Amino acid sequence: MNDLIFFSACELAQMIRDRQVLAVEVLDAQLAQIVKHNSKLNAICTLDEDRARQRAKQADEALARGENWGVLHGISMTVKDVFETVGLRTTSGYRPLKDYIPQQDATVVGRLKAAGAIILGKSNLARLAGDFQSTNSLFPRVNNPWNLDYTSGGSSGGSAAAIATGLSPLELGNDFGGSMRQPAHFCGVYSLKPTDRRVSTRGHIPEVPRMPKCIRQMMTVGCFARSVEDLRLCFSLIAGADPLQPDVPPVPLDTPSEKSLSSLRIAWMNGLDEIPVALEIQEAIQTVAQTLSQTGAEVQHWIPKNLDLAGMFQICNQVTAFNNVYAQPSDWEIARGALPFMYREATQGEKSLRKLSNLSQLFPTLLNPKLKDYFEALTERDRFIVQMDQALEPWDVWLCPVSATSAFTHRPTGTAIEIDGRKIPYGLASGGYTMPFAFTGHPVVVIPIGKTQLGLPIGMQIVGKRWREMELLAIAQRIDQVVGRFQRPPGY
């Protein structure tokens, strides 16, 4: 039964449909794994065992009658605790929401249920999805399954840890600056961050209930899995226009070109001068590039000319500040976490590197937000998006680091991270390579490509063209077949 929980969602769904295994049996195997391991991982913060068991039984009975609920019929899965789930506590790791029971499902949750999925529980996270570690005042911190002394990342650390250890075959997550990609890299699993506005965020927290909808740029909803095939399945179910969120455009899913690996044009980089990357990560990505070049693909080391990373950080931080100043309440719990983080980020790590991630520039916006400044920031963002679109046009995909570091030991938010003897500011080390593509809205798949000498996973970003997720996923699967492979952490 231990092996059963590490089958892909696609495989499990087929096995349930073919009556090779019962949905109840799969659920029992997951629950046994949760009982055995979750107390040390803290990946799942709310469990809905009784309703999940009832629904799994109904799924088996439906199949016996010849009824099929959809492609996820009988699949029990967890979702990040930022998504509203009808009748099931949704907290976003925020103490004022500790008893919040939504009256409706988030759009993406509803779509998965409509395809036959069963919501088993909610995965743990950073408070209000706002940190590169998954800690909050409601639940114990999430630990990395490869080494419990290390973080699983954030803000979707519980999601990545649950996928890595067989607690769930699929997960919903969100990504504003790396919240899905960094945990996938830290835990050795797969994730997809779609194009900005490709997937509805209705029923997503933040914003906190009864607050106005403010986060209308950069926030994306995507998937975690143990294979690219499962990412494709999940994404195809949740993508698309939402009548209740009019700013999600009715853009149809693209049709992949079915290019062979040998016909691809692949750009790659393993670091930027402004953000030092751990040597082990650099070497892993360089090895990937060398391996892919042997397949006949055109593989070239490439960085866009005149990449204004400082400008991107500045405008991204400004847009973030405008979003958060209205999307989150002003209370002591938020300030108690935010102010020490901003102080550490501005004072810890090499001084030359702190200039890029200095958050003190946000104070004028946070204290006195002006509408004209917001519109100017959005106009600058548009300019950067066009520049990135044009730069990526000749390439099928661009391979990049996920973070400057692999998983690091638990620490107070904002504490600098040592990378090969250098002190790198916390936010820069964690999000320096994820932020640019959140800012420009380009889709990204993360796949595992190796491990460090300490046995910690190394992931890689595969960046595609906006609105071309299906093409990106097809290419990512071909690359993954050559250089990637999911490995379960030892002991699970």
C-alpha cells in the first residue's frame, strides 16, 4: 500500500476507473501515511477524514452503477489553506481566520470537485501566504521531508511536502513571487505557475474575506504534482474564464506544436552576477544543458541584453506594496512579522547585494499610497512584460535556477543565508530568480534535476511564452524524460 500512494494522479484515476483499486483503498493508504508522518512534517493542517471517506465510498458505488464523475473520479487530494472550501475551515495561517468556515468553494476547488476529486484536507503554509518559509501562529512550522531541520520553503511549503511524501497526489497552490516554485525546488517535486490571469483567484486568501479585491496582478494559481503529466491534467481542469471574476480572459488553451526534443531551441543560464547562486545548483543546471545538447537540441547559454534587474525589483516591490496595503488588514500580528523581516532584509547580508532587495523603499508607498504612483508602476510593468516577450521570442524555453540556494535551515524570516561563504539577503536568495517571471507573468514549470552533497533536492525553472502553457508542459515533459525524475525522500 505504501507504493500505491506514490502512483501519479493520472495512474490512480485510471486504476480506480478500471476497478483495479477502490477509491476507499487509496484514501486509506493516504490516511495511513498521514498518520505515520504528518506529525513530524506538519504538512497538512486540517483534515476532513469523515467526509472524504464518505465521498470515496460514494465514488466506488457510483462506478459500480456505471457512473463516472470525471477524470479525477475518486482521487483524494489536499489544497493549500488559502483556498476557500465550503464547510471546511480555511485560515490562510492567519489567527483572525482560525474559525473561518466558508459558505462556498473557491472557483478552482469547485472545478476539481466537478472532475471527481475529493478534498481530503488543507495544507499548511506561511501566514497569509507571505514568506519563503511556511510558518504561522496557528499551526507548527512545516519541515522539509529530506531533512526536518530544514525548511520546505514557502509559502506553499505544506503543499510541496505533502506531494513529496505521498500524503496527496495533487495540490493546488498560489504563486505571487515564488510561493510554488521555491517549495517545489526545496522538496524535489513538480510545479506549474501559469500565465498571470490564466486561472481564477476567486475564493483565494489573501484578500481576507470582506476586504476589497486588490491583488489583480502577479497572483497566479497553479499545481503541484509528482509528474509533468499530472500538472497538465490539473491545469487543464482549473484554467479558463470565470463568470464570477471578469478579469480572467476567455483565452482557450493552446495546442502544443509537438516538436521533438532535437528540434527545440533552448536557452539556459545558471546565474546572474547580481544574485550569486550556489555552485552545486550552477553545476546541476550546466549538466542539464550539456545533456540536452547531446540530444540534438540547440542549447545556448543566454541572458537577455540590458536586463534591468534592479528596475524590475523596484517596480515589482512597488506593485506588491500597493496590493498589500489594501488587501491585508492593518493589525499587530501582521506588523509583528513584517517589520522585523524588513529590518533584517535591509541590514543582513552583503551590503552590495542588499541594494537590490532593499525593502525600505516601500515605506513611502505603504504609509502614503498614491493612485498616480500605482498607475505609473503598472505602466512600467507593461513595458517590462513587452521586453521579456520580445527577448524570449526566439527560444522555445529558457532554463534558469529556481533560487540561489537549496533548502536552508529554519530561521527567523529575513535572516541572511550563507551560500558558498557569502551572506546573501534572505529575500534575494529565496526569490531573486522567481520574482522576474511573477512580475512579467510568464508561465514556469519546475522539475527536479538532482541533489546537493547534503542530499537536498535541486529544481530548475523552465520558462515559456505567455498563454502557451500546454506547449510549455509538452516541452517540460520531454526535458524531464532526459534530465529529471521524481524521487521519494528516504523513509517515506
